[in-house]
Amino acid sequence: MDKAKAGYLEGIVSIGVNSALFAVKLWAGVVTGSIALTADAWHTLSDSVSSIIVVLAVKLASKKADKEHPFGHGRWEQIASLFIAFFLGIIAFEFFSNSLGNFLRRVPAPRFGAAALVVTSASIVIKEALAQYAFYIARKTGGASVKADGWHHRTDALSSLAVLSGMAFARRFWWIDSALGLVIALMLFYATYEIIKEGIAKLLGEEPGQELIDKINAAVKTVYAGDARPHHFHIHNYVVHKELTLHIRLNKDLTIETGHRIATDIETIIQEQFGMIATVHTEPLYPENRA
């Protein structure tokens, strides 16, 4: 699957669908006077903005490496995901403030009509379908910004589900609309946190999981029969490719030429088996560091 084309397509589909949903949901929110439904509509519009960011990020990330950027431009994916998270956070704060203000002023819940019920139900199905589509593209291409866009769709579907659930209790509890607005805001804050955490982790460099470390250790043993003690693993994710750095300990009596050959062989097998460009630092193995 071509990453750039898939990212473009996901972004364009998202922009079109979300713009139409925004118009319909905003109309329903204005007609009913519901802050939760209106907030849900603006959340949907924010999905269009995040999708525009995805399209721009895919375009920038697909640029080839140059003199100023020898590792390529792939990290625009992570940068774009942080922009999306920032945008989500602003919207979450706005909804939280409005909902809390309505609760403190004891603003009663509006009367939801059939139009609001139909619009909200349709939104849940459509937004979850968009989320699944974005997650599918992200799994196939590894696109961080597309995955962030998928989370944006998912939180919109969940917020619509919260609004739908509250419609049944609107006449019994005056505070239900304000409470739903607060719930939506908290979901947005959580999505913001998840996107930021993943984006920053990839930008700063990742510690590989134990399963990957075990596989690398097994690969190293096929190259060097001694106790190489691989350690100090770090993954540097440039999106278009990944680089792995690690240290190994070799018999201190080996020649520099032999140590270099072993390190090169390990780098080669890591690239062949795991698709990562490896840099191996060699250390002498002394009796005191055998433990």
C-alpha cells in the first residue's frame, strides 16, 4: 500500500464526510438548544481540520532526504500528530468550561426531538466507520498522523454515543446536558494525552519491547557464538525508516578487524530480519562485567 496515496485518500474522505456531518449536527444542536449536541458538532468540524493537517503532513513526509535533512522528512508525521493533539486540547478546554458554567448556573437540559435522535445515531455509525478506516490505513502504512486522525474520529463517535445515551434522561435530570458536555471534554483530554505521549516517545527515541530484544539477541547468537551481552538498545523512528543502536561485549583478545566484522554481520542480519538500520558499538568483555 502506497503510504502517501493512502494518507491523502483518508484525509480527503474524512474532510468531506466530517464537513457534511458538522452542518447537520450543528443544525440539530441549534434547533434543540443543546450544548452537548453543539459541542459534538464542533468536535466533528475539528476532525476536518485534523484531516487537513494529515494531508499536509503526508505531503511533507513523502519528500525525499536532502542535504539539510539526511534522515528524510518522515517525522512530519509525529509533528502533525502533536498539532492535532494541541487542537483537540483547545476544544476540550472550551467544552469543559462551557459545560461547567451551565452546570453551575443550573441551565436545564433541552428537549431532544426526533431529528436530534436520528442525526446522533447516524453520526455514531459514520464516525466509527471513519475511525476503523483510519486505523486500517495506519496499520498498513505506520502513519502516526493518520492514527491520530483515527483517534479523533473515535472520540467523536464516543461523544455522540454519550449524547444519545443522555437523550433518554433529559426530562428527568436538569443537569444531563452539562454532564454530557463534561464527559465529552474528558474524552477529548484523554485522546489528547494518548496522541501526545505516542508522538513524543517516537520523537525522543524508543526503548524496544522485550519481545523484540529477545529476537535480536537470538539473531546476534547466529552471528557470534560467544556471550555478546547485547544491551543499551534504542530505536530512532524516522517514520520512513527506523534505526537501532545497541552495544555488544566481545572477547577483549579479539583483533579490531574481527570485532568490526562481527559488528557488521550483526548490523546486516538486523536489517535483513527486522528492516532496521543498525549501529553496533563494541565493548571489551572483562571478568568483572560478565554478571
